Amino acid sequence: MTELAIPVQDDVIRTCAAPHADVRTAAAALRHVLAPICPTAAADADNLVRLARRYGTSPFTPLEQARRELDVDRTTFARLLDIFGRVPDLRAAVVDGPAGKYWSNTVLPMERKGVIDNVLGAKTVYPHIVALYPGPTCMFRCHFCVRVTGARYEQSALTDGNDMFASVIDEMPTDNPFAMYVSGGLEPLTNPALGTLVSRAAARGFKFIVYTNSFALTEQALRRQPGLWDLYAVRTSMYGLDDEEYEATTGKRAAFGRVRANLLRFQQLRAERGEPVRLGLSYIVLPGRAKRLLDLADFIAELNDAAPHRPVDFLNVREDYSGRPDGKLSAAERAELQEALGSFAERVATRTPTLDVDYGYALQSLRTGFEAELIRIKPDTMRPTAHIQAGVQIDVLGDVYLYREAGFPGLAGADRYIAGRVDRDTSLAQVVERFVTSGAQVAPAPGDEYFMDGFDQVLTARLNQLEADIAAGWHHARGFLR
């Protein structure tokens, strides 16, 4: 049994985790392939397909729960896991399943790079991803943002803060070019030295992505900060597709018109200059705006028309689950959104065929006809030690935050998630080492889950799953897919 390795290449098996897959046909196909090699494995075909469907829709299921659902003993379950791992088409079925983005976007890349083992082993290593939050303020007040109204960093903090950011850039190992990115917190383009920091990072081989609202991405700003052209990518968060929508979301009048003008000019300039920097958009489908997806495709086509040979590179589409009980869509919303996504895909294929669209965890599932709930970690399932080896966020003051949505000035309770401070006498490596070796823990309080973004939630769910598997004696197979 230990020598079994079968590249089946059967589409019926590869799609067995799809919502409307013919489960019996898939099991029969698997049985036919395995029978000549291992009669026992053939008898297990039904359970192997059930496992593919379980983990293709619910990636964070503990192994003991899956075993109980199959109603098999531990010896039989161990055999099933062994067989499953030797049939690539079954693995593909999970990764291509309704919840496959959890696997392909986050879980498996973090596993391959050893990040998960670093967290579980409480190792004192550099964080895999370091986010720099250099913005001292923001011109928007978005209704879904946790920022305290009016909160900002003093301008007097910028000189020391930018020196600190430079030291972090100089300190970071260069084995991963995407080890750092720029975001917030507050709007990064409000820092007048951002271009200098970007150039410094690029000189060391880092490919910085800046997450911005692009309100300040003017031609004048690009002229003042030529280092911004050293960015790997500009990812613009879109808050609507006209001035009224922008004002309703951000509180800023005439904001869309300015962002639109900035992006059109950026398109022209990067084409004229032959700059390799990529341009992408991020769009959240807010309640009641599903039909606006067609207008989004048309807007991107308009940006492409400004530079026909340098079209917009990528788009990340997400759905706003906030305010809905248990993160679930109503039946009417689900039907409307599913229809809108289909029409949007057709419009993209017609008007922006080179656009790389990432629908994220939930929307990708919805496109397949299956509604996957977003992971919703609560205080009782938060990890007191967090996951500092996986990622940290550093603000203008040098404070190192454990979660991505905690790095806002004046945010109540967020200071409990500061692992330490980088300054003239303390490096990031020292902050990590002191936090880990001291055994520091944060006791989660009600509401603390809002300090976590989607990445933090997924990683926490994975780590909780793995610890449950290890505790149940499944260390060699922890996490199902590795």
C-alpha cells in the first residue's frame, strides 16, 4: 500500500467535490482505477470521494470529525488518508472545490514555505510577511473602517518613523521578494517619503505592493516622489463607481472623480514611460450593489482605453459580509449576486479579456453554485499567542502589531496586540525573539476578532485545526492536505 501513486487524470474524479458532481459516477471511476492495484482501496472509493467533498467545502474540518462522519475506525481512516494522498486527482478535487481558494491562496502556500511549522514550533524567525503602515492620516472616513474618527499620527513622528521603516527594510532577509508590502492603517500615500522607502526596498530586490485609495496618486505626487515608479504594483481600493457612492461610503465629496482622473493619468504615464509597475483594483460588492459589477467592468475598460497596450493587470473582488447574521446571505441576495457574477464574467471576457480576476474565498464558491461561509473566528477561538512568525504590521511609531486590523492610532484595545516596538535600539528580529521566548500571550476580549482581517482569520482557523489533529494523534496527517 505504501508504494501506491496513481496519476489518474480523470475529470470525473477531479471534479467530484463540485456542488453538482455525480458522486456515484466519481466513486465508480475511482474504484475502476484502484481495483487492479489494491482491492481494499477500491472498496474505499466511496469514502475517498466523501473526503474530497468534505475538505473541498470545509477545509478546516479536524480529522477526528471527518473520521466520525465516515464512521470508520482509526486504522481504516489512516488507510484512507494514505490512499488519498497518493491520488493526485483527489487532491485536485479538493483544491478546485468550492472552498478551494482557502487552500490555493493561503493554506498550501504557507505550508510549502514552512510558515505553519514555524508558528506551531514557536520558532524565533523573521515574520514571513511584514506590512509597513507609513500613512500618518487618511482623507476618507469609510463606514466599515475601524479607524477612530480624527485619529492620526503627528507629522513630527514621520522623520523618526521613516528612519525606522528604512531600518526594517535593511534588516529583512532577501530570500522572499514579496516579504513586505505597504498598506494601512491609514492612507500610505500621505507619507511624503514613501517613494524613498520604495526605492530603498527595490534596491534590495523587494517587490513592494502599495494598497491605496489612490486619491493622492496624482501626477504631481509622482513627480515629487519618483521612487513610486519602483513599486511592483499599485492596488487601488475602489469604494464605488460614481461620486454619490463614494460619498456614501467614504464621506468625501467628489472623490470618485478625482480617483478616476488619477488612475487614467497613471495609465497614460506608465505607458509613456514604459514603467513595469502593475496596476490593480480591489472592489467590495456592498449590499445592494451587485448589479454594479457590470459598470465596474466598463470602468476598467475605460482605464484600458487610456493605455491600450498597458491594460489594468488584476482585480480582486470581495463581498462585504459585515452586518449579516452569521455571515450568511439571504436567498434573494445569493441569487442576485450569483447572477451578477455570471454577467460580470461575460462582460470581462468581452471588454477586458486580459484582466486577472481573483474572486476570493466566498465569491469563488458562489460562482460554482455553493455558498461558502467566510471563516468567523470569535474570541474563544482566537490564539493568545497569535502568529507572529507568519506576519506582523508596523506603524509609524514602530509598534509591531500582531493583527492586520489593529494598526490604527487610538483604537481601543488594539495596544494589547502590540508585540513590541522597533526603534534605534531594537530591531524587528529582537521584537519577535522577545515576544516568542517570553511566552507572551494576549487574553482575547469580546470584539477583538475585529482586529483580524481575512488572512488572520484563515490562518487562525488552520492553526486551530492542526492543533486539534495533533492532539487527536494525527500528527503525520495533520491538516489533511500539506
